[in-house]
Amino acid sequence: MAIYHMSIKIFSRGKGASAVCKAAYRAAEALRSEYDGETYDYTSKSGIVHKEILLSENAPMEYKDRYVLWNSVEQSERYKTAQLAREVEVALPRELTIRQNIELAKKYAQEIFVNNGMCADICVHDNGTGNPHAHIMLTMRPIDRDGTWGQKSRRVNGKKVPAVDWNDREKAEQWRKAWADYCNAALARQKENAKIDHRSYRRQGKEQIPTVHLGSSAWLEKKNIKTDKGNINRKIGVSNNELRQIGARLKKLKAWLYSKPFDSFEKAPSMSDVLRNIDITEQFRSRARKVADLQAFAKTVNFLMKNNLNSIDELADKVTDMQQLQYDLAGEIKKQERRLSTLDLHLHNVEIYNKHKPVYQEYLALPKNQREAFKAKNAASLKAHDTAHKYITGVLNGRTSIPVTAWKTEREQLLIKRYELCDKYYKLKDDVKSVELLRKGAEKTMGDTMTERKTARKRDKML
């Protein structure tokens, strides 16, 4: 089904990025950078189904050439910390055809970015693994009417202000929402029922941990081959079920307590009456079941004593507090689990990288005429090294050293915090069970009282 995924990033020279290199990789081309003299050759990359450059109103026609455009961008920036390009990466709806997705990406880029003064380099990728997506590289400077690159900022009343609003914080939110709107409109035109939402689950009012975008792992998961990202989603799925279940149970208890079920009585039953009507000694229950029932009863009594609950009204207030606690704990647990999952993925890729690094170094040390044979023999190991290296490079985002110790330390600290949160959460689950047991006792008390009242009325009539 269609999913929402958008990643917005900026390629900065200060973090080691090259606009020419990034463009070459996404388009699977060989491009030479006039800035650093390097030729970036990615012609062996597959899965590119469409690539096209859309020009803004004042842009020279020669910028249709990828080499010319991005080398011009590089040359227009003097500083070592310059921001070179912005990239918007989006997941394309699987319900649409390749041609429909290409038109969708082009329409979005044209109307949202190009019409507002940016040049857009669009590359649509689909290698048949169920993960169609588009990379939209965008220029950072406006283009003046004479076709030259404009300034990123200008002076107004002695203050330096941006020449355009593309970096405003609100823009990212507008772009994200616009992509959801464009996708939903395209799906509706094809009579598809699928819909996507750019908002987080919390903003949608859903108490759920966001799962990890599977990317290329989706194809393997479809073949029932377990992947790291898939394993993370499976762990998160279990947590989501627990969050939903306990939230629903509390909501049900609160609705019962505040539905005024005792209006027909002069007063609500006391807690002692409620406890007396909790069945724990039914004749035909097994010994194990009786022991379990006695333990649950003891926990319920302890729950009442610990919270000093003597009436149904006080119980209702307690359930309201429990519902707020559940919401707060759920939010904290979700945050901890998501970060732990990310750290586990970081450390797993470091492990793979270190495992296959010697093979890669051996490959580099070989004379060029011997490399092909070595590569064919060790293809799996070299592939694993490249995949892990690519992942780690993306995480480091320009840094050179891998902070393994920091990641492990953070992970240990998060585990301690998560276990503390989980202890509170499971204690809350026990309290919910106690309230549910009290509900059974209260309903039986009300039922017995109603029977007694009916019997008394009949007796009064007979007299």
C-alpha cells in the first residue's frame, strides 16, 4: 500500500559533499567536477527509470545539461562551508504505474519548487524491489533576470536577511503536506482507496510507534527473508499492540465509571461490598486457577489500600490519573524504543563493516589487472562492505570517525531508562487488571442489589 516518506537534506561543502558527485550518483552518470578535479563515475548503477532537469524562469537553457548545472553551482560558491544543494527524496505510491509516478514527481517539483525559482534535477529510481522513489535535487540560489546566480542574502536597514524564503522552517512543513496532497490526488484519479498523511502518528491522534521505512529491504521481506529494518518493525509492532490494548482497556473502564451506572441506587456500593462479590472460590475451578484468582484478589486489595480508595467516585478519579500516566509512559517508551532501534542498526552496520573491511583492503592492494577476478570470487563480502560503508557514511554526514563507544554508551543508558519505564508500564497493566476485577465485583453487587429490590417490592405487594 502507499506509504508516506519524505527526507529533506542539504548537501554542504563543509561536510564533505560535492553537488556534482551527488548528481552523478542519482543519475547514474560519470561527471567531472571542475571544483575538485575529480570524476565521479556511477554508470554501473541500475534502477534509474527517468531523469530530467526542470529549469526556473530565468535559468539559462544550458543548465539542462547536468554537468553544466551542478558545476555552475559549485563555481558560484566561494566558501568552504557553502550549502550547495537541497535534496527532497520521496517514496512513490506503488499503486501507480512508473509513468504515472514520473508525472507525479515532475508535477510536484514544477509547481512547488521550480515555479518558486529553483532548478530541479529529478531522478526516479525503481529497481523492481517494491521501493519506487524520486530524488529531487534543488538549487539554493535564486537566478537573476540576466541568467546569473543571485545572492543568498541581502541587506535591509543594515541587517542581513535571506533573499528567498526557501530555508524558512515553515517551508518544510508546507512541502511535506503538499506531497501528501499531490499523491492523494493522483491516487484518487486512478480510483485507488489508499491515502497517505504527512503528519506523525501523534499529530494524527494515533498512539502508535512509527515504523521504519523499509526501503530496499521491502523486497526481501516480501520473500519472507528477515532484514534488520524488518526486525525493528516487528519489535515495534509488538509494542504498538500493547499500547493500543491497555489504552483501549482504560478508555473502556473510564467510560463505564463515568456513565453513572449507579443512578438507580440510593448510593453506590462500598468497596467492601464490591470485594465480597469478587468470585475467587468457584467450586469447579482447577487448583492452579484458584491460586491465580487468589493472587489477583490480593493484588486488588493491595491496589485499594495503596491508593486509599474507599468509594467508586475515588476509583473513577484514580482511573483518570491512570489514563494520563498511560499516555505519558507510552510517549516516553516510544521515544526510547525508536532511538534504541536506530542505535542497534548503527552498531550492526559497524559490525558488518569491520568484518568485511580486510577483504576490501586486500582488494585495493591488488594490481588493477587482478582485481576483477578477486572481485568475482569475493563479491558477497565486498557487497556487504559497500552497503555497510554507505550506511555509516550517511549516518556520519561528513564526520570521519565512527563514534562506536558513544553509541554503545548511549544504548546502555537508554536500556536502563527503558527498563525503568517498562517496570512502570507493567505495574500500570497490573493496576488495570485490578480495576477490571473491581468492575466485575461492582456489577455483581449491583445485580444482587437489583434482585433484592425486586424481591422486596414483590413482598411488599403481597403484604
